[in-house]
Amino acid sequence: MEPEHAPEFSDRQARATILAAESLGFEREPDLYPAHYNHDLHEDAQYAAEYLRKRDPARLEAALASDESILAQCAAWRITETGRFTLADADIVLRAATARGFQRPPSDLPLLAHAIHWDQARAAVAYFWEQDPEQLEALIGETARLAPLPDTARSTEHGCRGHVDSCRCGR
Ligand SMILES: [Zn+2]
């Protein structure tokens, strides 16, 4: 099978592989928008894996087995603020999460109904990111795909409000 039709790694593994290679000096193309890095996640991961195989194969093995590098809170903000995530996506994710027992977080803010709905959808995305990322991709496709961003990535209008220090998303 052609590698581009069948990603060798899961998204989590692709992210970890890129980060491990970058810690040894591997570089992706600089100065692109976040969406570009997200789209190229698996292609970049193949180059990163090749880079690691040549220099430190044990590091590749460790990366493939490592935990998710982007924390759920941050991932949920990035996914829902891309502009690709639509109201239809919000409905799909919320319905699917609720069917699995996800509790919609109560809102004590005087928000408009649609803002509350969006907040709840963001929480549902975070839920799937943590519990079942494959299912999230099945629900909303490539919109669920995130790359860790290099320092050189262009910034976008919407800051990620879910980012914390232990998250390795690059922002
Ligand atoms: Zn983050």
C-alpha cells in the first residue's frame, strides 16, 4: 500500500515522532499557518521517523509508545477555533458524546444560547480527545487532526485559551 493512503502512525504517534525528531534538530518548513502543519502531520512524521531511524532508533520507539503530547483542553480549543469546525460538527460531537454518557458542563455565565452550545461542544471534543480520539476523527474527519506547532509557525487570530505549560502543542 502507498504510505500516503495508509498513515503508518496514529495521529498521537505522528505528533510524538515529530517532537522527538525536533529535539535532535529536525526542522519542518518554517513560517506556515497552523492549518498547514495540521494537514501535513503524517507526511512530516514520515520524514521525522526517517530522521530518527538514522540517528537514534530507540528514540523513535520511545516516541511511538509515548503519551499524547497535546492536552485535551488545548486540543479542544484548537479544533473548535479553526473555522473548519462548524455548527453541524458541534451538533454531531455533542450528540455522540452525550450518547456515551458525557455530562454537558453547566454554564453559570450569562452567555447566549449558541455560546453555551459551543462551550459544551468544545468540552465534548476534549472528552473524545482523551477517551477515544479515533472516534473523534470518525465524527469530524481531518478537522480533528492537530500537529504540534514549531516556533516559527504563524500565529492566528484566536489564541488558544486551553493551553497550559505541560502541553507540548508548541503554543
Ligand atoms: Zn497546548
